[in-house]
Amino acid sequence: MNDSVGLRFRRLNRGHVITDELPEHRHKGSSTYSGRVFQATLFCLCGFLLLPLLIIILILESPIQPEVFRLKDPPVMRGCWEPNLKLREATRLFEDQILGPESIVNIGDVFFSGTADGKIVKLTGRRITTVTRLGRPPCGSRDDESTCGRPLGFQVGPNGTLIVADAYLGLFQVNPNTGEAMRLVAGGQVVSGRKLSFINDVTVTKDGKKLYFTDSSSRWQRRDFLNLIMEATADGRVLELDMETREVLVVMENLRFPNGITLLPGEESVLVAETTMARIRRVHVAGLNKGGMDTFVDNLPGFPDNIRPSSGGGFWVAMSTIRPNPGFSVLDFLSQRPWIKKFIFKEASSGGKVQEAPCGARGHKEPPAERVLLEEY
């Protein structure tokens, strides 16, 4: 055997280390290093994304101070609550011709309503005529609303005049023929130590001697109604105006967003839509029970807005938003989670105010209200 052959033989028979380690585990050190780099990168990325949120939570002040309250589970939408499509059969009048009409009344065949741009309009046949404007232009933006005015509640007085509740400017008596307007109560007026910041709806007795109206909040104005809903502030009131003495008295307070109001036939009580609580309250304004209040209808399948008597002896209630069951209601979910509300408004306020786009400013239309008929029980 020569030297080269012997050398090859010795190399082929070198000892081997016997181990159970798989081949890929031999690179464990390098893979562990890569994993640590990935974890560190992920941690830094999460920190970069979460840091602004932490700043918002810890430093920024929330524009609302929401209260905790509890709503009952929404009623199952069966029986009288079962959804239907009857409103789709209604004839649409003046579609895309009026900006945000709220309440509507009639004198004979002539209808009257208020618009988002501060007008009181008369609807006769196919014609739209401006009766008057309670505020002054410019109109159309959020900032202009308080001076432009926003007519909301309408009633017809016994002498054929219009009684109009403007969210900012107050209560007015308007001649529907001449447009002459007389202010009865000023918006922003202080009553029992609190301002009338959000006058909403009005109802009048048959003899015209008493007016009852809602002030939805002494803290928030109409343009901040979303803040009012989310904060669930119990600072709403029902007030009485004596037309002879012009004295304004508080009939009931501590309501959460009192909205529509209407007198019961005996005129000893008014029904008030308490929007945030999804119920109708009965407030006794005369008689032996004057100053008392009870619940007329509780746990509605939506959040009530306006309320008016029907020809059948019941009441029409317009729902601004439904509470689907089965389904998910955002407002019900948030009612017991004020910290989520605060975070939402902190986040929104860091990039701009949460606000409603004025109806008609960008071609937006207010959604149609769903209605249910409630019979007094």
C-alpha cells in the first residue's frame, strides 16, 4: 500500500460524533437571534402605534363627562314591534326641495314647517313659500346655526297663529299670513338658575293660556346633540309659560334629553319623549298630581324623537334610531361603558370636533324617521 492510499483510508475511517440532534437544530443559535430581532421590531412597532393612543388617554381632556346608566334589553321585534314597510307606500312631498324639516302642522290644507337653514315655510299644493325667518343670515354651517336659528317644534294656537320653538332663539308666536313674529321666551334665558340652551318642542292648551315646552339640555346646544346623547346628561327640563303673566316655571327636571312633547286630552298631563332612555314619560302639569311624573311607555324599540296625537286616540312617535333585537345597538352597548365614550371623543377631538354636517350643506338629507303607533294604557 502506498502512502496516498493509506492516507485516504485513514480519512474515511475517522471517528464521528453520534448525536440525536436534528440537522436543523444545528442552526438554533442563528434562528434564536432572528426571532429576537423580530420580537424587538414588533414591540417597537406596537409601541409606535400605541404611544399616541396612550397620550390621548392620559393627557387629552374629554369634551364629555358621560354618566353610567342602564337600559333594559330592547324588546324582541315581534308582534306590534315587528318591522314593516308601510312607510315606503307613503307619497313623498317636496322631496329634495326642503332642507331638514322637523315638525309639521296644518291649518286646513296648508302645511307649515321649519327648515335647517332657519326658515319657516308654508306648503300649499306644490308651492313652497317662506313665511319668515326668525334669525339672520348667513346660514348653512355649524357656526352660523346659533344666529341663523333652527325652528324645531310647531303648534297651532287657538287664534290661528303658529307657536314655534327655535332651538337657539326661543319661543315665538308667528302670524302665518303676514310673517310677523313675536318672541315669547328668549333662548339662553336663565330659569331657576339654568340657561335655556336647547329649546326643542312645544305644546299649547286649547284656550291658549299655557304653553309647555322642553329644554333638552342646559349644558349642550342643538349643534352638540351628539355630545348630549353620549354624555347622557340628566339636565333636561319641562317648562311652563303662562301667556298672561309671561312667567316661566320649571315643571319637571333631571330628564335625559327630553324631546317631543304633547298634551293628553284632559290637559292635566303632558307626554314627553325622553330620547336617551328610550321611553315616554308622563308629567302631571295640573290637577291633584301636579308636579309628579311616571313612565307612560317604557323600553321602546328605538330612541323616540317627536310625539303627536293620532286621529284614533293614540299617539304617533317618530324614532330617530332603532334598537334592533335580534341585533346590536351601539347606544345600548355604550350606556354602561363611559370610558369607551371618553376615548372616542378624545380621539375625535384630537383631530377635529365631532359635529353634525349641516343638512343640505353638502347635499345631505336627513334620514326618514320610523314611526310606531302607541295606544294609551
